[in-house]
Amino acid sequence: MNPYNNTGLQVPEFGPEGYAVTTASGLKIHLVPGGSYSDLEFDEVDFSHITLKANFTGTKFTHCLFHMVDFSGSDFAGATIDDCIITTSAFMWSDWSKVTLTDTFLHDVRFAYSDLSGARIDAGMSKVSFTKAILDGATIVDSWMSENTFTNASCIGLKISGTSIEECSFEVCDLRFAEFRDSRADSWSFESSDLSGAILHSVGSTTGSWLFSGTDLTAAQLTMCHAQATRWIGVRLFGASMERCNWFNSYFAGCTVEHTTLVGVGFNECMFFKVMFDKISASSLRLRFAQIKDSIIVDSIIRDSAWEFCEMIDVDTENVDFVNPSYCEDTVWPAGFTPTVTPNPI
């Protein structure tokens, strides 16, 4: 069923008593501002161009079309929305907590100041905005997201998995304990956001261009993530772990990496500028053709890592142990350090 083909869709008729519509069970009702339609079912209804504030808690919508509607202030808590299309619409100051969206498409939709906590979303979302919205404990699974914006949103414990993400941004968001798993992400960004305790597992990229700016990754876990040309600006990694990730040709500036474990991470052709490494434990890193400039490494141990053609310029070190490094004669080590193993031929 294609809701854009209006043939067969019921269109509510406006009259003195409101919008007349028949529910899936055959009940004839009128939609009016302030009305309550809890636990009803609507099937193949075209709600387009309706402005309404009402109670739809526990209501089920199937094969419905919402185009240019404004249901701001309405209550959809616990509602089920299945195989619907929602475009150029507003649901601001609305309660969407524990809503279930399946096989639904949303484009140019506004959820400003709305509560989507505990929502379960299996949908396509394009140019959807979540300004000062609440998505605590929400789940986005097997979905695709394009050009969506999360601004000043509370996303504590948000879970995203099996999802394609493109050009989405999180700005000044609380993403503590959020989880991003088994997804593809291109050109997404996290700015001035808190990802403390977050998990990024098996998140890959086709084009890269991730941005972390002013982001707190305290106690975060990053495993099997891969993206090239990423930018990490003013990021804090404290008590974090990063394992089997690849950040080829990425840029790190003004970052602090403390009490963090790095295992099997690829930093080939990366640039590090004014980065502080303090008490890190690292092994099997790949830093070929990387540049580390005007940075500090203290109280750290880096084992069994590849440094061929790496340049460390104006790097201050104190109590740092480079164990069994792989390097070549063109590797530029910090002043005062001389490897004891033989360089690889070039």
C-alpha cells in the first residue's frame, strides 16, 4: 500500500462537530481539539493538513498518511505507528514516550521539546529535528537516518543498531551510556556532547568524515570502528578503551588521552597536534607515516607498534617506554630516545 496514492485512503471530513472519521473497527467519531482517542485503531486514513492537540495514548495507526499536520502538544504515549508516511509535520511539545514506529518514513518532521523516552523506532528518517527532545532509553534499530539533527537533546542510554547514518549531528547532547552498534555512519558529528560511558561497536564508514569536537568520551568503549578522515578536536578520553579501530588519515588536535587503553588501533597517516597522552597502555598500534607535533607523552608504555616513517616533532616525553617498536631509518623519534632494535630496511 502506497499512502501517496490517495485512492482508497479515508479523508476525514471537517464539519461543525470536528473531523469526521471512521476507525478500523467501524466506529464513527469526530476529532476535536482536546479530544481523547486512546486505544483506538486507524487504518488507511489520510490525516494531511489537520491541526490538532489531542490524546492518542495507546492508539494504533496503520497505513496512514500525515502530510503538513501539526499535532503539537498531543499525547501519543504508547502508540503504535506502522507502515505510515509522515512528512513536513510538527509534533512539538508532545509525548511520544514508549511509541513504536515500524516500517514508517519520516521526512522534515519536528520533535522539538518532545518526550520520546523509551520509544522503539524502525523507520527511515530524513531531515528530522530533535531540538531539546528527550530520547532517554530510546531504541533505533534496522533504520536509516539522513540529515537528522539532535540539538540540546537528552539521549541517555539511547541505543542505535543495524542502522545506516548519514550527515546526522549531535550538538550539546547528553549521550551518556549511549550505544551505537553494527551500523554504518558517514559524515556524522558530535559537538560539545557528553558520551561518557558510551559504546561504539562495529560502526564502519564508506566515506568517513566523522567529527568529534569538544566531546567527553570518559570511560567510553570503542571497538572495531573504522572511518577515514575523521577529526577529533578538543576531545577527552579518560579511562576509555579503543580496540581494533582504524582512523586512517585522521586529525587529532587539542585532545587529552588519559588512563586509556589502545589495542590494535590504526593511526596510519594521522596528524596529532597538541595532544596530551598521560598514563596510556598501548599495543599493536599502526602509526606509519603519522605526524605527532607539539605533543606530550608521559608515564606510558607502547608495545609492539609500527612507526615506519612516523615523525615525532617537538614531542616531550617522560617515563615513556617504546617496547619492541617496528620502524625504519626515516622514523623521527622524540629527542633523547634511541631504539635498541634494528630498523626495517627501506
